[in-house]
Amino acid sequence: MIPLLDRLNLDRLLLDKKKLLMVVIVSLIIIFLDISFVLKLQFAGIGSVGPKISKLKNDISAVNKDLQNTESIKKKHDEEMQKGSLGAKKILNAGQITSLLQYISELAQKDGIRISQIKHSPDAVDPKSKKAGPENLFGFTIGLDLTCDYHTFGKFINELENGQYFLNVQDLRITPGEDLKQKVYVTLRTYVRK
């Protein structure tokens, strides 16, 4: 009886080994298929996400730099506003017109613009009105005959309108001149206190 039991145990053990071997082979096949197909696709997906992540990191750092630049510009602008050098345009008294004309002349000379003639005159005031405007402001026109190229003239006008004095362009005529220069007649308007 013992040999029979030994044989049954041996058969059972062999059968268990075969089952175990079959389970191991099937597991290895499943692992191989998983690595070959599923994990390969997952790694490819992860690989394509890497460049997107680095691009997003670069974009975030660029936005942070721009934000810092914007904040520093805003801070500088606020400091300039506190000092009064931005936004506060000077309104002249009637006796200060010569300093305005000198400012215009120096600005034109700096930009390489030739001034042929400067005419200035106060606007006509209605005799019935006692005041010309708020705070006794009177209009004042300045006519300039200039010779310059187009781009230099644009820079000059920009500097005038953004400069320290309140000035705006009322009339403008440009005619062709010689050597790529234009003849420009511009009427500027400002206000003076009486």
C-alpha cells in the first residue's frame, strides 16, 4: 500500500508540477504581451508628454519674467507719477511763451529738423465773454514751417505731444520737398493762463 500511496503522491506531484509549469508559462506569455504591447504604448504616451511638459515649463517661466517686467514698469511708472514727471503737463502763463518756443526750437534742432519760421498768436477772444475758458485759460496757436523727412517729423510730433508742455496738433500740411525732405506746415495749439 505504501508504494501505491507513493505513486499517487508522485503522480499528484507531477500533475501539480505540470499545472504549475503551465501557470508559469501562461503568466510569462501574459507578461510578455503586456510588455510588448500595453506598456510599449504607455511608454510612448509618457514620452510624448515629456516635451509638452518642458514646453509648458518654459511658457510658465516666460510668463513669470513678463509679469516681473510688467510689475517693475508699473512700479517705475508709479514713481514717475509721484515725482510728477509723467501725466502732469505744464500750462504756461502768458509771459512764458518764449520758453515754450525755445523748447520747441531745441527739440527740433535735436531731431535734425530745420525751422524756417515760427509764428505765434493768441486765439481771438469773444469780447462778450469775460472768461476764455476754465481757470482763465486762453488758446494760443504756434505755426511752424519745417523741412525734414517724414519719420523724423513723426518723432518730433510725438515728443511734442508727450513732452512737458500741453501741446496738440491742430493743423498739418505736408508737401514734397527736395532730397527726400518734406516741407511741413504744422499748427500747434496750447493754452496759457492770463
